[in-house]
Amino acid sequence: MNAPQERILLVENNPDVSDLIARQTLLPMGYRVEVVGAAAQAIQEAVRFAPDAIIANLNLPGLSGKDLLVALSSQGLDVPVIVVAEKGMEGDVVQAFRLGASDFLYWPVREAEVVSAVERVFKQVRARREREMLARQLKQTNQELQRRVRELTTIFAIGKAVTSITDQRTLFDKIVEGAVYITEADSGWLLLRNERGKAFILSAYRNLPTTVAAKIDQPWDDGISSLVALSGESLSIHGDPLKRFKVSRLGQSILVVPVKVKKEVVGLLVLVRKIPQPFGASNQALLEAVADYASISLVNARLFKAIEERARSLQQAAENSQYNERILDEMLQEVSRLLHLPLLAAKGCLDGLLEGQKGTPTADQVEALRAAQDKLAQAVDVVDSITIQHQADFPAQRSAVDLNDLTRQVISRSQRTAQHGGVALFTELSAKPIMVHANQAQIAKVIEGLLSNAIKFSPQGGQVTVRVDRTNDNQAYVMVQDNGIGIDSRHIPHIFELSHEAAEFATERFGGLGIGLALVKEIVTVHGGKIWVESKPKEGTTFHFTLPSSI
């Protein structure tokens, strides 16, 4: 027997024919069979019984079998029809096929022929039904795929908005709009907890009545979101249970999802449908994903706010630091200006006493005067160092400087000190001018500082050589060389540093302050040059520095 029990409508007024076809042939095979005797009755029964196939005699009283085919077609009943005709009715059979008949039987007919014709028709019916089912499934699958594509596209757009939109109002509007779209809701809104209290603020909405939309940026209790805020779990209600809440005036189905930051409910995303169609599990999963994006946007906003506040704090601290540094610099400059002339005057008086301008001093007096002279010289160096440091940080206007002429001037000023120490000065100047674009006073201090150190650290009878030339790459080059006590290799890496180690080394070995060479390097570097040193203990020291040539 056929499991589906296909239904067959037999239209036959001859009891013998209907008995053979229905009772003897089709019913034993498991088919459900209804028998009518006229075409008019068959049309009504076809609507009620909804047969899977019709077997109709062409030679019916009243309306013929061909009239039945026409009537079925006009009623939109697409049912396969097997016509029964007698010998000699071949023309009527052909006309029946033209009117839509599916198969035919000649009477008298055998049971096997009836079964064969019915099976042929039902094979076509089953194939058509299978095609229709596959078409429906394909259509349903396509619709589902399109829905999923819309959902994923919307989720992606929301995620992109979270990372690219900095204006929170615009971002929240995008989030609510996307949530309404992917869940096929009619309206929706976003409530955010006030940071200063527990009330929830209406922060964004979609398709709300004007009376509710007017509450934007104000506390609003929709009557149900507060329950979700307490539980921290999503909630979906539809139909009669929703009528207990005032939000029911906006729709008959609602879905509320909490927005959490570190398990704390900081917001609520609410969607409403006007009809009592419930939101499904997929709708809830999608809305929870959107809520996660809203949470990320809130965290980003907090971080951005903290960064802005930190930046403002650092900016204020930097401005205060610059202001304090400027005050300190001005104070140092003022102290330097006030001390410079008195110190030079005191040093001049000591020099005069040592030269016997006020009478010949005793040996003890000479020793005391020389000690005082050294201390005054150190004080002058400190004052000059402050001035040089200030000029290095804030370079004065530069001009064209000939290093040959500048070196001659420094050598001339240093001759007296060299003679006093028993040191011979030698110069090796270029035949052509060596021009640089520099602050003349600063570069003079560099040469003077290196030359002063070379004289100071040279033994009685020693010599110091100053050379001015060009390098192979056309850089201006100055060398100051002595044959004094030299520098131990462990001190060379730190000799230009303004550090405790460099100061301790200079004070211990040379009686200096340890800041001169650091400032020398600062001036050379500010002018775009380089400086380095070569030295060995007891073999002397050579300082080199280069400056960009202006020619």
C-alpha cells in the first residue's frame, strides 16, 4: 500500500466501469477513491476533496469530460486528468489532450492498464511535488542566507562604527538603528546609566513617539528595563504578560538586553514589535552581540576621556616646568651678569699684586695670592659656563666666521697664560680662509676652553699645537694637541658628560669643575659639528672638532 494514500476522484456514471476501476483496482492498492457520476458534481468535489488525480469518462451525461477539463482549468485546479474513452473516440481523446489531459484509457479496460496509467500520472505528480518542495526549500534557504547576510553586514558595520566614530551620539544612533534592522523590530532605544546616579538616561532611539523622543538625554523608566538592570539577564516578553507593563503601549513584543562593563550593567538595549510575534533565540543572540559593541564603545569613551584628562594634566605640568625653568634660567643669567664684572676686577687686582704693582710680595703671600687667583678663575669659569650654556640652549644670531682669524685671536689672548706656565704655543693655520656659519663668541669659547685645558695640563717646557684645516669631505676642522699627562682610557668615554664621574675625575686630576667639556660638546653639537678626543697617559691629549663649512 502507498503510505501517502494518494486521493483519486473518479467521474463515471456507469456502475460497472466505476466498480472495476474503484473497488476492484484502486482501493485494494491503498488509494483513497471518491466516485461521482456527473461533471458538475465533480467540479464541486474536486474543490472539497482536493484529489491528487482525476479519472473522468469523456462520454458523461450533461457536461462532457472535455467540459470538465475546461472547468477545472478555469477554476485554477491543476490536477492531472486521465480520460476514459471508447473505441472510435480517438478525435475526442486528441481534443482532451489539447485541453490538458495527462493520459487516457480505452474501454473496455483491464485492471493492469488502469494501474499502469495511474502510476504514470502519480510518477509525474510526485516528481512535480518534489520539484516544488525543492523550490520552496531553495527559496527558504535563499531567504535565510539573505537574512544572515543582512545580519552579518549590519554587525560588521556596527563594529566598524565603534572603531571609527568618535562622536558618541552618532555612534549610539548607529547601534540602535542596526539593532532594529537585524531583529526586524519596529522600534528600539538605548538607555545608559547616569555616572552620578542610578537612573537610566535615554541616549538614542529609533521610531519612538514624539512624546517619548522628547525625553532624550533625560531619565526615562519604560517600566520593564529596570528588571533587567537588576537581574543582568536578557528578557523577552510578548502577548498578554506584557500588558502589565506601561511599555505595552508601544508594542506587543519586547526584547531587553543588558549592556555590561566588567559584569556591571551600565546600559539597556530595548527592541519592540507592534505585533505579538516573539523575539527568537537568534534575535537575542544578535542583540547581545550588538550590546557587546555598545559596551566596547563605552569603554573606549572612558579611556579616551581619561587619556584627554591625562594629556591636559601633562600639558599643564610641562607648561609649569617650562615656566619654572625659564624663571631659573633668568635668575642664573642675572646672577652671572652681576658676578662677571666684580670677579674680573678682583682677578685683575690679584694679577697686579702678583706682578709687584703694589710692592714685592713675600713667598707666603705669593702662594696665598696664587691660591686666591685659582679660586677666582674657577668662579669666572662658572659664570662663563652659565652664559655659554644659555647661549647653547638659545643660540644667538650666527654670522660668517673665519676660523683662522678666530684662532689667532684666541692664541693671542692665551700667550700670557702659556708663558706663565712655561708652555710654547704653535699654530698651523690654513693658507685659505676656513669659513663657518656660527656664533663667533661661542666657537671662541670652544677653542679657548680646549686651549686653556691643554696649557693647564702640559708640563713646564711642554708645547701645545693648534691646527685649522679642512677635512676630505670639506668640513672645517680644528685640532688642539698637547704633550701633557694624558687621560686614562677608562675616563675617555665619560669625558664629555655632565656627570658626577666626569666632575670627580676633573677635580681630582686637574682642579677643574667637570662642566667645561660638556658645554664645549653642547656648543659644537648645536652648530651641527662633532667632537672627539684621543689620549694616552703620559703621551698627551688631542682634541678634534669639526663644523659644517659655509663655503
